[in-house]
Amino acid sequence: MPYLGSEDTVKELRRALSNPNVQSDQLRYRNTILKVIRAMSQGVDVSGLFSEMVKACATVDIVQKKLVYVFLCSYATLNPELSLLVINTLRKDCQDPNPMVRSLALRNMTNLRLTSLVEYVEQPLTAGLRDRAACVRRVAVLGWAKLHNLQPSSEIDAAVVNELYGLLRDPDPVVMVNCLRALEEILKEEGGVAINKPITHHLLNRLKECDVWGQCEVLKILQRYQPQSEDELFDILSLLDASLVSPHPLVVAATLSLFLSLCTGLPAVSLAALERVRGPLLAACGSVSREMRFTALCHIQLLLRSVPGLMGAHYKRFFCGYAEPAYIKQRKMQVLVELVNDENVSMLLDELKGYCTDVNTDTSQAAISAIGRIGRSYSDCCLEILTGLLALKQEHITSAVVQTMRDLVWVCPQCSDTVCLALEGCEETLQDSQGRQALLWLLGVYGERISSAPYTLEVFIDGVRSEASLGVKMELLTTTMRLFLCRPAETQDMLGRLLHYCIEEDTDMCIRDQALFYYRLLHCGIEETRKVLHGRRSDPSLGVLIGRPAEPISQWACSFNTLEPLRQRTTETESASRGSPEHVTFDPKPNTDLSDTLNCSPVEKVHSDIASPCTDSSADVPASSVMVPLSLSLLPALSPEEFERLWLQQQVEHGAEKMEEEDYVRLEEWVQNTAIPHCSPQSLQAAMQLVHIQTLAFTPPHTLPWRVYLYTHTQYAHHGHISQSTLILGELLYTGNQRTVSKKGTCDGQVVEGREKEQVKEGEEDTSDGMCKRESVRKEGEEEEGVKVTLKQQPRDDKALKGVLCILTTLLHTLSAERN
């Protein structure tokens, strides 16, 4: 909005610009024009001075020309007719011997943004493309892009496009990059600039001559080129090698993005490239710019999805500084969780413990959540820290600790005893709704182990009328119902009062409907109520499901060097947004079987190279039976929650005998005399991925019982034409105990519960297709020690299952031999 008194200001400026004495004095004239520009920047409407400013552009003073051109470009759209008066002066300046004047005239000709002047601009722009001065050619090239943007429907002359292609070989690197940008804009509807082999190699050879932004532009455009041969691919990679360790993070990111797009079929080369950029990324994490540090941390998280140990030796570089903003601290803590191992866990926990008392509540809660995530694999140390934090009696810390304990016992039920002891008396400190919801959930699930659970619940019920949170009320209903089933005498009166209030007095329909549902459910009987409220819980043997499996690089390569890693939601946010662990939703439908998960994304076929005969210890799988074109794939990936649901679903359905023998198979095998449980998780995971088997979770070495959970997708060609896909879930179990074997024979389709003392009747055969496990007869009293391999498959494919078992057995023996 113009300032008051602007009319007087404009009149005074017009009088000064029209004064012959001022016009004759070059310094006074320039200062008057400067006053006009200052008034324009302050919001004064000086468009009435347009004709006077047009006269002022006819000067040899370059500074005065620049000031006048700024004014003219700002008000040209308001005075299109008077703008025609400027064209003659601009065209005359395009012939000036000074290249700076020529480039200035060309730039402002295109910045007038008037379609009526296009015919007067084309000829100077064409001449500018052939100008001897590089600064003029730079402006002329971008001028054609501006001209096309001004009239997108009009077609640019093919001769101009050819001339722009020719300028890609201009000796000035800025002209070359500007040509790429201009051609991208002009040929946008045709897919942008055409990149062929000569252009690609020319751009790569001149990459070092460009500035940082020019190199990024060239590398981005080169992602559209596909090498015609492997030799050409490696020639291109050799030219890019130096840019991977550039001192500029922008160039490093653009180069790595191009590397990953070129090496989609060469995972080893992609991994080597990730190793090369480790140093530049760590340097970017120490940048002075906060934005650069945050971006580098986000992209490091992306890399750790495929190479978890990439930054393992440099974990101290991710310790938080006191003066760093909260968003950087939280990202660093997320990275630290990914880098935890047996060697550094104590130091990382000590560091995170210090962050738990940070003055910023978001940082404090993020540190507590990070400790909880580490607790999924190092529960004892983390629970000790969390219990100590409860003693501080600070509201936000207590709330975060209770929520973290809630999530921890859901994934690791073996921690429930320690959590139940720590919860005594913490309800007095909790004030926020999320913390109270977490406490109520723990009281409902483990109320029989908490002596003060009914008394704590009574406090919540007495204050339900003043409770403002809908989530707390709904959780209170569920908790009271659950506690009533295990401690009815202490809870009956409280439950009646709560149901009466929710049904008769509460105005919220969600609360009223849930209370009515529970009331009617109680009329169906205690057993029916117990079936509904006490559903299947997480199996303690699956308590090691932590983190996420290593993903193929191709899954995130397209999002590297984009804004997508910066927009990804953090795991802490997702965890805190839900009220109870049961509210987590999975992508697969609840009633789908294993085979349905195979159709969620295309299967990436990778043929396994292992086709060698099995050793004697795996002789129950004949070598001839696996000498077939068997394909294993890691895609589509399974989350830990999906794996647990499918694994437990198999146990329930198989135990209830609801699954037909023809569609389901469970196979068990003992691998004798192996040192696998003493291998590091990284070595085991790397070996499994070489044969395209994904390890989803594992316990630390030297821990008993030692378990590894894994999965793979198989494809096996039947009759030479039909291909069937199956999902195989697996478990490796080592208890450290010797087992006594008498006589054993099991066939497919039976329920095999994994008990060593369980015996199966002899002579029993599988009538479906004759695939039986090996009948091995050993002397009674013979003791053996080894790893138990359990595989579950659906739909049934006997040969594929045998092939996977043979591959696993061979791999375990190979690792065992290397360990010994």
C-alpha cells in the first residue's frame, strides 16, 4: 500500500527529472533516478513517472541504465503502449561495443514480459547466440527460454533449437549449462533435451569446468541416459569417480544419484559407491549450515536402510552438540539407534541418557524413545535407565517413559515383569493424555501382576467426569473390562459405575457405543468376553523382532537427492500417535494367507547360484531334487509386524487343524556341529543376502536361546512353463542343550511343534504327493548338538522348499567352516 503523501513525492520527482539543469548534471540525474527506485521499493506508486524514466534510459552511464531498467521491468505490464518507446533504445544498446551493455539490453528485453514485443526481441536474441562475448551468449540462451515461457503455445523455430544444441559445445561452461536449461524448458513437452552418447561423453569430460550448480544440472540431466554396453557404463563411472569425493556436498549427492541410476543391475558397484561417499557425507554432517547438516542426516538415514553398518565406526560423529537445534538432535538420535552394536551399546546409552534431561521436552522425549528402540535388543540395560528416569518425577519424562515401556513390552513380552514393578506410583506424575493412555493399557494387560492396579484404576474412574480426552476414556473402558476378567472381586463395583456413567451420562457417541458394546458382551457370558478382550498376544520367542531388514538400494535410489527423505515421518512420531499397540494396522488384509502377500509388488527374480549337492548332514534333501531353475527374491519386503502375524497365524491355524495339508507345509531339520550362533549378526546377514534370503531379526551372539528369523520369496518353474510363487518363513534355533534322539520320522502336513521329546509314529506316509521328511534312525541315547531349522511355506511347493533348505544348510556349513 502506498505511503501517505505519495502524490507530493511523485510530483517532486517528476519536476526533478524534467529539470534541464538536473539532466545536464550526470551525478544529480543519477541521484534523482536513485530516489525514484528508493521510493518504488518503499511502496510508493511511481508508475506515473514511466515516460520520464523512458527518456532517462538514453545514456552512456551503465549504472543509470541499470537503475532505469529495474524501473521499466517493474512497470512495463502497467504501461504496455509506452513500453514500445523503450524497444528502440534497447535494440540500439544491443549493438553497443561494450559487451556488458549488450548483455544488459538483452536481459531487460526479455524481462519486460510483453507478448506485443516478441517480434522485436527475436532478432536481437538470435544475434546474441552468435555474439563473440560469452556473457552475451549466456543471456541470449536463457532469453529464448523466457520467450518460450511467455508464449508456451507458440513453437520455437527449429533453426534456433539446432543452434542451441550446437552451443552445447561452446567453450564457455556457463553457456553450455544454460543451453541445457533452455532446451529442457523449450522441449518440455517432448521430454526435454535429447541425450545421446556423444553429448553424454562431452558433458562428462567438461564436468570439472562447471561451477557447483552447473555440475548438479549436468548430472541430473544425465540420469536419462542409458549406456549401450557394459564397457561404456564403466567408462562413464570412471569419469564420475572423482566427483564422488568432491568437497561440495551438492555435487556428491548428484553424482551418487547418477551412480545409483546407472548401476541398478550392479549392486556391488552401488555398494562401493556408498562406501566412497561416506567421508563427504560425514563432512556435511559437520557443516556450519544447519540446513546442510539436517539434509545430510536425512540422506544418511536413507543409506543405512541398505547398508546398516556403513557409519558404524563413526558413531561418535552423530553425538549431539549443546547448541544444536532440536530437529537436528532428534535426527542424530535416530541415526544412533541404527548404529548400535555390542561394542558401542554402553557408550550410546550413556550418551542418550544425558539427552533425556534436555531442557527441550521434544528432545528429551525423543531420547527416551530412542532408548526404548534400543531396548528391543538390549532390554536389561535400557530398562535400568528407564526405571531410573521415573524416579525424577518430571511430567514429560514420566509420560515418555511409560509410553516407551508400553511399546517395549508389546514387542518384547519378556520385559513385562520389570515394567510392572516400575509402574508403581507413577500415575501421580502423569498429566498428558498420551501417557495416561499408555499407563491404562499396561494396567489392563498386566493388571494381575500389579498389586495396586485396582486402586490406580479407581482414581481414573472417580475423575472420569472431568476427563477431557476421548482416548483416555475409551482406554479406561477397555482396561476396566480386562481387569474385571482377572480380578473380578476388586473391580466389579468400579466397572458398574463406569458403564452407568458412559451409557447414561456421557454425551460422546463413541464412548456410549463402546460402553453399550461391553455391556451387551457381558450378557453373553464371561468366556465369550474373555475371547474378545484377551486375544492372541505377542509370542515371547518373537521378542527379537527389531529394526528393519536391509532393503535393496533400488527401493530408495529414485528418492535420493530429492526432498522426499526430508519429508519422511519419524518413527517416534508414528509411535506416539497411537493409543495402544493393538491399534497398529498392517497392509495385508487380516484374512489373507501367505500367498496373497506375493501380489503386492512385482517379484524381482534373482537366480541363485547355489546348486551344489548338499553335504551329508543334509542328506534328507536329495541334491538332484534342487538342481532346478529355482529363483529367490527379497521382494516384496515383509515388516516385522507382518512376519509375526503370519508366523503366529500359521501356528494357530495349524494347531486348530483348519489348514489343508495340500496347501501348507512345515519342515524341520537339524544342522549338526555348527558354530553359527557365535557368528556376528552382520556376517550372517551379509551371507544370507548373497543368496537372497532376508534375515528379519536375530538375538545377539552368545545369547541362549539363540534365534534368527528369516524369509524369502521363491519361484520354481513347473513343467517348464508354469511358474508358482511362494513365501517361505524360517527360524534358526539354538538352545545350547544336547538332545537325545531315539527314532524319528515325520511327514509333511503333520503338526510339528518343535519338541525334541515328541515322537511320531513310524510308517506314517504322506499320501498327497509322497514328499516325506527323512527317516533317520539313530541309536537310543545318542546325543547331538546343532541348529534347528524350521521352515513354513504356503502355498505348497515341495521342490522349492527342498531347494531353500539345501541352500540354507550349505550356507550354514560354509559359515561354520570359516568360523572354525
